[in-house]
Amino acid sequence: MLKFISGRLLQAIPVLFIVITATFFLIHSAPGGPFSADRAVPAQVIKALNARYHLDQPVWQQYLTYLGDLAQGDFGPSFKFPGRSVNEMIFGSLGTTAELGLYAMLVAVIIGVLAGVVAALKPNTAQDYVPMSVAMVGICMPSFLLGPLLVLVFGIYLEWLPISGWGDIPGDKILPAITLGASYAAYIARLSRGGMLEVMTQDYIRTARAKGLPEHIVIIKHALRGGLMPVIAFLGPAFAGLLAGSFVVETIFQIPGLGRFYVQAAFNRDYTMIMGTTIFFSVTIILFNLLSDILATWINPKLRHQSGGAES
């Protein structure tokens, strides 16, 4: 297992290097700069600002300087928020984004697993077609469309739930969590259905039924562990995707999280903030993919044996 983890971490190093390099040169190749959209100021002030943030140096030299700072864990100062570092802004807003991702994951897992298991119990019937059709709609509907629809129905027409903010009004976390978790609930529903259908035909399930065990015991005690393996493997990338994809939901519902800073940085040409959030999200995706692989290997003995055989 240690060899497996170390091998995956070593594979992540060139991936991160490519992400950092590509992002750096792409944002610097875009027309304009961090201070080009500001109100008219004397040329001396612009020159001083560029010198303050090393923007007057050649791009390759800026790149090497950034790599040196990054090696020390420093994402640099924000261009648009004087006196604040990118590290401070990322970790200051990370809690809100993580909380939103956690609630969205709970919504996705609860709804997705229930829908998938219910559909798998009676395949090719209405009990199967209805939840799977709803899941397909959830996959096809993006969050930037679902969010405003939920706001329109439950926030404006029915006036049941608040439509913006975070933590100030009771119930203000419901609509953002549903909006962010809906598509992942649809994926989990399909994965749960496929896994359960495969497991329900196994010999040990037939043996459990032949022993006279009640159907709910067969499902809960015997079928779920193997049937939800695809879901477990999906949870790591899913949670990383929830964190990285939260910027749309945070913008719609005016949530002061990391995703909203990411959007503002793109509009403001805040180079260091764009770099810092991109690197942070990349590391998050890599780590959660690794954690999901470790968890799946730990739960499934077959994967442990295959991993050991491959390493030997």
C-alpha cells in the first residue's frame, strides 16, 4: 500500500508542474494586465505598480520567480486586494466552500444511493424507469440553469427559502446544496443501480436468500457492500469536483467562498489569485482521487490482492 501511495504521489508531480506552467503562460499571454482596467492614472504609477509586482520583468523570469516562491509555499500577494496575500484569501474562504461541498455531497449520496437501490430492486419496471429518467435529467441540467430555476420557484414564487447569503438566515444552505449536488446525485444513482444489479446476481446473494433471510437483510447486509463499490470509487473525484465546481453556485447565491474569489480573479486579471486557486484545486483533485483509490482498495479484498500482485 505504501508503494501504491508513493507511486501515485510521484505521478502527481509532473501533472502539477504541467498545470502550473500552462496556467502561468496562458494568463500572461492574454491581452491587458492586472492594472490595465483601472481608471486613468499617470504612467509613472503604472510603472511603479508593475515594478512592485515584478510585471516589468520578462515572462520567463517572472515564471522562475514564481516557482521559487511557490516552493516555499507562498502564492504571492493579491494584485487587486492590497495588503492581502493569496494564501490568506484561499484559506480564509476555504471553510465556506468546504461546508457547501459537504452539504452537497450529503444531498448527492442520500438521494443517489436511495434512487439507485430502489431502481435496481425491480429492473425494467416503472420503479426503475422513473428514478433513472429523473437522474438523466439531473445529469443533463447544468447548475447555472438549475440554480435560477430553484430560486424562481422556491425563493420567489413560493417564498419558502432564502435566495442568497450563507449562514445568516435559516435554510439559506438548502438551495445551494441541492443545486451543487443534483448532478452528482444523478451520477451516483446510475452507479448504484449498475453496481447493485451486478451484485444481485452473485452466488452469495442466492445463498443468502436460500437460507431464508429477509430481503431487506440480504440487501443491507450482503448486497450493499459490493453494490456500492462504484460509488465509493466515485466519491473522491466527486468531492474534489464539488469544491472545484462550486464557483458557479457561489456566484448565483452570493456565497463568500473560494469559488467566488476565483471568478472575481478571472475578471480582475489577478494573476496570483488565479494561479493560487488553480493550484489549490488541482492538488485537491489529485488528493481526493488518491483517497478514493485507497478506500476502495481497503474495502475490497480483491483489489488489495491485485495491488499486491502488481507491485510484486
